[in-house]
Amino acid sequence: MEKPELTGTATEEQIAHWKALHKEIFQIKVGDSICYLKKPDRATMKAVASVGTTDPIRANEILLENCWLGGDETIKTEDEKFFGASTQLAQLIEI
């Protein structure tokens, strides 16, 4: 039995293009959805750090929005999917 494709799945060509531009990309799967993110740059990390301790949800919104390459937009708009993705965002900032 074949697995159903995740909503927001990019083509192999698109993934190769993103890898050529950003070197390393990340896939985050939440339920039946997927999105693709790049590593955050210094400006993004500065914005995340400026709100991180006082508003961790806003920090995750900043990180997700600024690192977003493509995928299912409902990850950004539906709370359940956003919180599911939020638990995986730490992988973007590991040193």
C-alpha cells in the first residue's frame, strides 16, 4: 500500500534548487503536512533572541516565517500544526 503524499510536498527539482541556494534545508512534517526551511541568518536570530524569553510563541513565528522556503501554508496558519512545527524548530538553530 502506497503512502499518501504529504500536503505541501516539493518536487525533487525544487528541493535541489533550495539546496543549491542555501546548502542545507530542513523538512518539518506535521500530521499530513510538510514544509521546508533554511537555516536562520544572523538578522533572524537577532529578532528571535529579542523576543525569545518574553514571548516564545512570537519567537517561533519569526523563525518559521524568516526560514520558510515552501510547503503547506496551513503550518503557519493553523494553531495545531504551528505548535507541532514549533517543537521541531530547535533543529534549525543547533550549532
